[in-house]
Amino acid sequence: MMNESATKEREKSIFEELRRLSPKVTGGILRMREEAYRDKVVPAKYKLLAAMSISIALRCEPCIQAYVKMAVDRGISQEELIEFLEVAMAMQGCPGEEWAVKAYEIYKQYAAGQAGFESECCTSH
């Protein structure tokens, strides 16, 4: 049985091979994200917070971690985070609260400069 590190390395290698075989399609999500989450009329940090809220609704912890980190890197305040967590909780009820708590914990660690979470979006390629 492979350990987690070996599994991730194998997945990365397979993705890189697929990307060489299909360069125009594979990796399109990354290019789409780069465009969607840049500053335009709406600042990037709010788009990232919206993505975090959607990730809470979808219950995707790697995405929650990644979007919280990216939003922190863009300078979100705790108050801004809380307002978006409130939206996620309002939309998801009890499960939303549970996942919002996870997002808040991740925020507190990143805001404190702790690197406890080093996850990428589930489709980070």
C-alpha cells in the first residue's frame, strides 16, 4: 500500500503525462481560475471568499483550505471572512456551520502565520 506522499507523487506524474498528451484541455481549470480570480471590477479577495463559501456548501476541505489561504494572502479581514461564513451557514444550515467552523479554524492558523495546512484545491493542477 502506498503512503500519502507516494500517492500524491504518482497522481502528479500521471497528470503531467496527461497534460503533455492533451495540453490544450488538461490544465484548463487552472487557466480559468487565474482569469476568474484576478482583480477586475470586483476585487479578487471577494471572489476568493465567494469560492470559499461555495466550497463550504460543497464540503470540499482541500478547496476550503486553498481559498482561505488565497484570500488571506489577498489581505482579507476577519470581519470580511465572517460575513462570507454567515452566507455559507445561511445557505447550508447545520452542515454549513460545521464546515464554516473548519474554514474559520484554517483562517485563524493562516492569519497567525502558522503553516498547519498545506493543501491545494482538489483540482490544483
